[in-house]
Amino acid sequence: MPLLWGVGARWRELAAWSSLRRRAGGLSGGAGAALRRAKCPGEERPRAGGSAHPPPPFVPLLSVTALTGETRLQSGASGLQQVVKTRRSPGACLPAPGTLTLQSRRLCSQASDSSPRPRLRTKLLVSCLLGGALMGLWFLVHLEKERRRRERRLQQLQELALGRGDFNLLDQTGRPRTKSDFFGHWALLYFGFTHCPDICPDELDKMSSVVQMLDKDRTLPPVQPIFITVDAERDGVQEMARYIKDFHPRMIGLTGTPEQIEELGKAYRVYYSAGPKDQDNDYIVDHTIIIYLLNPDGLFTDYYNRSKNDQEIAESIRNHMKTYIKLFS
């Protein structure tokens, strides 16, 4: 049985090699000659003094590379390889008859499929250009609307700033003060009274802390803290001078007649009301607990109630300074 199996394998190998030589007969030029001169491993004779070894299994492989024009004859077991350059006729995709393999058919199929098609990258580029143009147009329209809105707002603020919240009071040194004295400076206003047990000192401490935080930033303009009394009967110039010493050194205390304070309270919508007097002729004044922010044009810009801490107020003032638009030249 092994003998029969070996004879059959050898016969199949010789048949494959004969078939390969017949196919080589159809090749023209050097390719056919090279294939016809190639010997089957079984045809080699043993050298003198040596013994013949059984030929290794021979698997013929003929492949054609259509793009480079190479014809390869390979023997996987014996290592035989011959490469012969063949010529292709201009415009021809297929090689000589009988030498087309799966590789050549696949390459030719790819070469013949050359119909123009729009690529995905081109589509994406066109879509991006159209989208960018639309976004640019929308942005220009948005800028124009914002410009008109700012102009209307600026006109309204100019009208509001003229004559609104103006005052003529005395500071802690007895010097007359008006609103125009603080034009060109950011200012924080707080309305209270010197006999306030706890709320006013707490708010003035917070306002002083805000001013100190802003003073640390050299790029920001200084902020002027101002304390205005709502108890004109008891808070004169001397009382204001003693009271504000416990707070920021730049703080200014303002007082005046009850009529002047009332008029100023209406301008800033500050509510205050004196309570009943006790046996010592002492009383508590109920009032609005708000810190007002005025910009350099003397315009009310923002306010901060008791729920805002010093850090939040300082950050808000920084933002207002960055977005500030000068109303008057």
C-alpha cells in the first residue's frame, strides 16, 4: 500500500508539471522559454558517489501580477523561483492566455471600475463650507441686533442717570458733598444708622471686605465705600465721624436734614421707618438692607442683599467693570 501511494503521488506530480509546460507553450518570448527550460525536481540525477534522494513534494504555482507585468513560477518545496519580465500591450489589462489567476482578475476588476463618484470627504467639505457661511451670516445679523440694542439701552441709561438719585449732603468732616463729586469712580452705597445694634455693622464690615479684595487687584480702579444715614435726627457730622472709624479708611459718611434724607431715600427706593421710643428716648429704625453699586457715571448698576457674601459681591463688581460702557465724555 505505501508503494502504491508513493507511485500515485509521483504520477500526480509529473502530470502537474507536464500540464504546466503545456501552458508555457502558449507564452511568447522569454517567459515561455524560461518555463520550458525549467526541470521537474524528479528529473535531477544523483551525483557520482552519492545516493539519490526522493524528490520533495512539488506544488507548482503560477501567478501573474497584472500591474507590474511579472510572471512568477514558484516551487514551494524545492525553492525554485524564476521571474520573467513580460510585455503588456498598451491598454491591455489581461496577460497572455492561460496565465490569469484570481489575483490578476481582482486587480483588473479594480482597474476597470474607474467611474467618477463624489467622495465622502468632498461631501463633508461642501457641507462644512455651507454651514460655515450660514453661521457667519447669522453671527453678523446677531451682532447688528446687539449693536442696536446697546444703543437704545445707552440712550435710556443716559436719560435715567440725569437727575436721578442726586443729593446735597455733608460728609463726616462737614464738607458738602453731591453726587457729581463721585463721578468717575465706582461707589458702594449703604443706608443705615449709627445706633443699629448688629445688622448695619455686619453689612459695613462686608462692604469694607469687598473694597479690600478689589484693592488687591492693581488692574481694577478703586471703589469708594459710602455710608448714608437714615436717622438724620441723631446722626450728625460728629456721630458719623466716630462711627465710620471702625470700618474701611476710605469710607465716607453722609448726613443731612430729615427732608434731604427722605428725598434721597425716594430716589433710591430705600424704605426706612423709625420705631417707638423707649424710656431712654432710644429707638430702632427699620430700613432696607441693601448695598448699591454705582458706576463712574453715577448710575445705579447693581444691588446686593444680605444673602450675598463679600466674595460674591467682589466677583460681581469685577464683571461689571469689565463690561462697563462710558455714558458721558
